[in-house]
Amino acid sequence: MKNYKAIIEHYEACLAEHGDTHLGVDWPNIEDALKRYKVMLELLDLKENENNFSLLDFGCGASHLFQFIKEQTTLNVEYNGLDISKAFVDLSKEKFPENTYYCLDILEENNALPNFDYVICNGIFTEKRELSFDEMWAYTKNMLTAIFNKTEKGMAFNVMSKAVDWERWDLFHLPTDLLIDFMTKELSRNFIIRNDYGLYEYTVYIYK
């Protein structure tokens, strides 16, 4: 079993225990979860004023981002969801059959996935569970490279901040200098780091 499968199993256990709620995707409270959706979608607003684009919700879980888009925004978006977990994909398909969903591991099935204008990765890199920091960092770099290659315009993702009073063993607290060095050398020098929305994390927008 690949080491990152422990992360997937953790989220599936949350879904089994808490169902289709913010706790089912392991966000502690609904207010912060909604704030994250808003910040993630500002990937689009900060770059250009357009309202017709393809969006991949990478690690879509129960498609709560799509629900937020429908209920809280006027965006005209071609929404697509992807999750490595069949349990989450089946739930999302049942809720929103009009959307396209992919159930695959991008590190193994890269060619099965088309390109999208924008990709949002909310909560994909915030928990490392039993992985060591080095294991999670290697996994994150591989994932960011694979996902960015499927992005035509830009992507957003979040990680836990190092600027905290204490760090949880199971969360991925990533130093910004380490991430910036990787992005500028391997992905793009065109990025924004958001640390202004009151949570113990930061969000990165990285553009082509």
C-alpha cells in the first residue's frame, strides 16, 4: 500500500462516521469551511474577470465547493470533480448527476484526465497523518507537478502555516521558503500567497 493511502482511509472514515457534512471531510467547523471555499474561488477573481471557464475540484470529497458555487456565487462554471475515493465520487454523483466526476489516482492515471482552465485543491495537502514531513513533502511535490500540468491558467491549494503557537503532529505545516523555492524552480514564478483570512494555514494561487 502506498504511504499516502493512509490519508485517503482517514477521510473515508470521517465520511462513514459523520456523513455528508463538514465533519465528513474533516473540517472542524462550517464557518471556516465556507471561508476556505470563498478564498479558493478568488483564484479566479484576482487574475482576470471572466465568467465562463472549466474548473476541476481536485479532491472534491462531497462536492461542497460546487454547492457553495451554486448557493453563494453567480459564477458560470463548468464544474468537474475528482477524488481518489470511490465512496466520495459515488456520493457526489448521486447529489449532482449533471457534473462530470473522475475517480482516479493522478500519479498513476495521469493520461486519463483532460486539462482544465483552473484547478482547486482544498484540503489535499493540509493533513499528513502518519507520514513523516519528508514523505509528505515528496508526495506534495509530485502531486503539484502532476496537477499543474493539467492546468491551463492557474491552480489554488492550501497547507498549514508554520506561524502558529503549536503544530499538530498529523497536519502538514509547510515553510513558505521551501515551497517558494520549489515553485520557482519547477512550476512557475507567477504566484500569490494568501495569509490574510484568519486561519492557521495559507493558500497559494499559482498561474501559468
